[in-house]
Amino acid sequence: MMTTWEQVLLGIVALALAFFFWPGVKASLERSRQAEQRDWLAVLLPIGAVVLFVILLVVMARS
């Protein structure tokens, strides 16, 4: 279990990271809004590959 000062330090680090990365996230969100064609295949293809791989692992583990 983490002590109180460790939790406080972790919270401060999380806030610092969020503050540090916010300009990049904001710019990325703005660019994605301006994009004409959204490439959903680039998102769905890796997710589908991971799902199929996990299914393959489950099937192999039952054998």
C-alpha cells in the first residue's frame, strides 16, 4: 500500500504530465477536426488483429 506522501507525489506527477502534454493534445484534436477524410480502417485493422490474436490464444489454450 502506498503512503500518503507517495499518493500526493503521484498525483502531482500526473498533473504535471497532463499539463506538459496538453498543447500537443489540443493541436492533435484541432487537426483531427479539420481532416476531411477520417481513416477508420487504420484504427479498426490493428484492433481487429489483436482481437483475432487473443481468440487464437484462447482456442490454443483450451486444446
